Amino acid sequence: MNLFSFAQPLLAMMLSPLLLGIINRTKALLAGRKGQPLLQAYFDIWKLLRKGAVYSRTTTWVFRAGPIVGLAAALTVTALVPLGGMPAALSFTGDFVLFAYLLGLMRLFTVLAALDTGSSFEGMGASREVTFSALAEPALLLGLAALARQSDSLSLSTIYSSVSVDAWLKAGPVLALVVAALMVVLLAENARIPVDDPNTHLELTMIHEVMVLDHSGPDFAFILYGAALKLWVLGALLAGLIVPVRTGNPWLDGGACLLGMLAITIVIGIVESSMARLRLLRVPQLLVGASALAVVALILSLR
């Protein structure tokens, strides 16, 4: 444990909205447009924090608690995720299970808040969200289990500290399969194309966005900020695998991981610019395929 480990949650809190700006700017450049400013997510969050919130008479405390609990869970997750080979601020045996549970808690209260409105439209989105998340979570846990078996450790910090160039040479197929599975999970968990379109306005195709239609002001700011943090932590998991720089220098290792996250956000922008959203019936097939990749990776790691 070192000072840089405690700086990682601070980096997540400061830089996570920037990832959304990079994705949107990449999409704009590929479409031949100037696009919105890189810091637009910061502007939106700050504007929403200065506004008032509107609550329906049919809602209860659950609706108000949803964004708060979701943001608290996202902030806690940032302390569990290592940045490259550097240990996380909070590290212990089995911490990857708590990581998955906190993401599940974040989703649970978002879904409960949507259902608390009594809107059948938001209930439809909540149903889709739960269905797809139930298919994405096995891929995430199986992928982390394969990494745990490969490194003989149950802590994310130890697992990622063992990922190096030598590890890729020895267990390249296992790591490659886990990278593919985690990439699908990242797109699904963050409501990105081809699973969901964060910019859609078509009622019959909305999934995540439809659940937060009734939120406003600071509550909606918490949701946007929590979504940015979620993109950060899942991106950090993926970048820690695809950029196996482990020099022992925290600034060099962390900087390499940040460059990997930059590359991932650019890839997300390219994916969203080059393909359309999948039909709802095709999304489960994609998520099951990601779980299958993770299963194969786990089987190979057991050999």
C-alpha cells in the first residue's frame, strides 16, 4: 500500500466524466462534426446540481434514495479497483466479490427507484435492465474467477499486479478471452451500443435511460456521475489487462493504465459510430456469448 493507491479514487472522481467527453468527441469526429466540448459532462453535472428536484406525489423515500445509494456504491467501488499494477486503496481476499455486489447494489436501487414511480414505461426499462444484467454478471464473475485462478489469488490488487508481459506469453489465450468477455460486459453495464444507445429517444428501445426519466436536478446529477464512475472502474479492469506495464514505478504504471483507458474510450466511440444497436432479442445472445468466453478462459486456467 502506498500514497498512490489512495490517489486512485481521487483520479476516478476527477477524471471519470472526461471519459464520456472523449467518447462523444470520437463519435463526432468520425461523423465529420465538431461535437460537444470534452468537458461537457462536467458542465451538465454542475448545472444539474444547481437546480431543484421535482418529485411525484406517488413516489416514496425509495425514489429519493436511489441516486444517493447508487452514487455511494460507485464511489466505494473506486477504492476496490487497482490502477494497472498498483494496489487499490481497499484490498483484501475476496474483494472482487464485494466489487460485483456493489455494482449490483447500484443497479438494484436504480431499478427500485424506477419501479417506485408507478410508471409502466419505467417498469419496462427496469425489466430489461434486470434481464440483461442477470446475463452480464456471470460473464464478469467468471472472467474474474479465471484471472483469480491464473494468479492463485482472490484479491483484485494481487491479480492485476501479476498481469505482465510474461503472463501474456504464458497464458495469452486465457487473458485474451477474459478481455473479450470484459469488453462486452463494459458495453452492457454502461448502456453503450450495441446493447443500448445512451442517446436514443425511441421509447420502445430505451433501457437504462427510461429508468431515470423522472429524476431531475441533483438526483439526475448523481446518476450521471455514478454512470461515469462505473465506466471508469470497468475500464480500469480492462485497461489493467491490455496494458501489462508493471515496472514498480507507480506514476509510470498508472500513466500506462490511464493511456489504456483512453484507448478503450476511443474504441467505444468507434464501435458506436460503426454499428447499430442490436435488436433486443439479440442482446441476450451477445451476453451469453461473453459468458461462454469466460467459461472457456476458466477451463483453460484450470489445466
